[in-house]
Amino acid sequence: MANTTVMTIKGQKISVTQHGKPDPQLIQKAYERLILNILREYEDRDKLTSSLVAKM
């Protein structure tokens, strides 16, 4: 059985291994997904804060 390197981002497992070795491109894609998730979360929080302030 081949070794598999897995990154877990927000509970979602992402394989970053290709041909039994960690693949830099897959690792980069996993980090990009993580960064996008973080940005999306802050954007949602920003919108929520703005709408709450507007209602006050």
C-alpha cells in the first residue's frame, strides 16, 4: 500500500500525494483552497457586521 499524504482543511481531506510522493502542485492547490476559504469566511463576517451596523 502506497503512502498517502493528506491535508485536512475545514474537515475536508485533500490528498496531496501523487505516485507515492507528496506533489508540490497538489500541496499548492490545497493551500490555495485554504486561503480562499479563510477569505470567504472573513468576507461573510464583514457582510454580516455591515448589515448589523446598518440596522442599528
